[in-house]
Amino acid sequence: LVDHMTEGYMIVRGDRILFANRRCVELLGIPADKLIAENYWKLVPPENQERTRQIFKKVTDGGEISRLWEFVHPGKDGRGIPIEVSIRKIIYKGKTSYAVVLRDITERKWAEEILQESERVLSQIVESNSISCFVIDKQHRITHWNKACEKLTGISASKVIGTTRQWSPFYPTERLIMADIVVDKIPEEDIARYYGVKYRKSPLIEGAYEAEDFFPHLGKHGKWLFFTSAPLRDHKGNVRGAIETLQDITERRQAEEAVKQSERRYRNLFDSASEAIIIREIEGRILEVNQAASDLTGYTVDELANMNIRQFLTPESFDIAMEMQQRQIEGETASQRFELEIIRKDGAKAFIEVAISLITGSGNGQPIGIQAIARDVTDEKKMRDTMRYYLQKILVAQEEERKRIARDLHDDTSQSLLLLTHQLDAIASDPRDKLAEPVQQK
């Protein structure tokens, strides 16, 4: 059994090795015949001899060895072999001896180095990350707090690393934050106690969460943060800690709020406009209308949202609308208003005056739709037609009056003037009543 152990096993009495198993020979690289009866202390590196003698003495005096110890043994190829040693006092062949167990911990050391390197890399990744982040361990202690996090929170790493005060920059009193929730694997239904409806599961990482929230105690005027937390797992998949990232999205949220306010103002203007507004695709399918458009056509807002303008324009008017649209697409200024005829839901016809403008894509400037502003001009058109009718009547009456006056002048007044002229000529030329020359001229 001893010969087939995976650990090296030797029995030492005094300074001499009395027994060594096969694995011990392999570990130390010394043939068995040379190892037996060899002075044990020749195997112990000089730098470890004092410590080893103290351990032997403690065992001899009946003390307990609280833990194993390690040393590096020079191998056959000169490469040091890390060996873990344990010792206990035994009776061998009736005499007090020591059982020394040697274990090759090369792989464990290699794994520890990899782990340490991984931790160094993690530290570098965290520290060099331009996004604020911190790391906590299984006991919720802060292990990393990068420069970006210092700048965001105004708290230096030296004040929080090793503590459980990760909550302090964000809340006035102690409470769990997202990283703590991830470490403790708190059930999702309980997370709502801390974040309400502001959080969601990460679509990428199992056991991770993300959220947006406003923190009034952060900075001078408070800040909006988008934060995520993901578990850090060991090779067996056990959660050993969590990393949390925080991004300041205050400017984005302010911009979004400004856009929302602008959209609300536009919506108020859109809905309260007295003129009908119709936003549609190039092909004519309606995307959005206001209440005035509903009042104009007789269809509800919801009904219009599923229609094409072809459904309430006469065929001639639809062709006109498409022609004016094409002119604008081709770059021709067509801001002037034009008239179209519509057929209302109740079958009645009406005339509208329309002005259209192109809606273009933000990326390429290509036309993607049309905004049309229309107003009912049916009564105006009737009034214009009535005025045109009466104007024609007035023109006819004026012409008739001119003809009558001309006729009266020709048939009555002209004859009287002609007769008067002949009588005056007769008086002026009568030899019996000689008139003076000036009188004759007059």
C-alpha cells in the first residue's frame, strides 16, 4: 500500500532515512539504494533547514503541527520541484521514528500562479477600464475600485477597499446594492423590493442584472446611472464574487427628456391644430392623423390609421396629389397650396386646400413620407362660385345698360341735337336778319 501511494513516504530516525517508497524516489530523483541510510538533512535545502529542525523538535516534544509546510527540491533536470511536507511521530520496529510525507504540488502551484495571474489581469482590466466598476468577494468586501469609479463617486479606493461600504456613494443608509444581490443569489421576486420595475435580467450573462436609476445623493445635483452586475465564478461554477459597472447617463437622460418635452409640445400642437394633418408613406398609406383630419373626413382617427388616401380622394384628386408629390421629390418647390376633392365617410363630397412637405430619412436624406396639411374650403369654393356667377350677371347687365344708353343716344338725343344744329345754321345764315360777325361765330 505504501509503495503505491501517490505521495512520497519515508521513515526517518535520528538523521537517517530508514525507508522510502517508490514515489519518494521519483520525487527526489535519488536511487533507492542511495536514499536508504542517507542523511535526511542533506535532502533539506539550506534555507529550510532551520525551520525543519524546529518542526521536528516540536513533534518530538509532543506538539501539534498546525499546518503543512513547503520547500522546493532541486530535481534531476535542475528544475525546482515544489513539495509539501507533513510529519508525524510513529513507532517503527519498536523505536520512535518520524513518518515524513512528501507531496508534489507542482500542479497546484501552477494553478495558483494561473489564478494569481488571472487576478492580476482582472485587476489590470478593472483598473484600466474607462467605465466605472468595482468588485466584491463572497463576503461582500470590496477588492477592486478603479480610477473611473473614484472619479464618478468622489471616493478614493483606499477608503473603501477591504470594507463593505459599496452602498455609501449611492444611498444615505446601508442597504444591498446590485452586486450584493448577485453574490447572495437573491430570488428575482425579492429584487423588486430594491429596484421596483427599474431592473431586468441581463440578456447575455446568466445570473446578471442591469438597471437604470437616479441617485440624488451622487454628485452635486444627483446623477442618472446605468449599472450592471455579473457574478464572478470559480472553475466549478460557484459564485466567488461580483463585478458591477456604472455608467453616468445623466446627459443622455437630459437629452431624452428634452426630446420628450419637444415631442409633447409637437403632439399638443399636432392634436390641437385646427387644420387637418396627415402623415403618410410615399405610396399613400396613412401613418398618423390628428383629430381635425378625422373631423374633415368623417372617419375616426383609428380608422384613418389603417387607410390609404386613395380611399377618400376622388381618382382625379389622387392623381394630382401624386403629381405634386413627385415634383417635390424631384426637387421642384411645391409649397403652394392646391385643391383636392374628397369623399367623406357619409358619401358627401368636399373640397380641401392642401400643402405638402417631404419627410426624409435622417441617414441618407431619402424621402420616406409626406406630411400634408389640409383645410376644408368647400364653403369658400361655393362662395367663390356664387361670386363668379353674380359677377357674370353684373357684367351682362352692364353690357345691356351700355347698349340701351347707346340706343337711346342714337334714337332720341342724337336726333334732337341734329335738329338744333340745323336750326342754328338757318338763323346764322338768314339774309333777312343780318347778325354781327362775332354772334355768327358763336
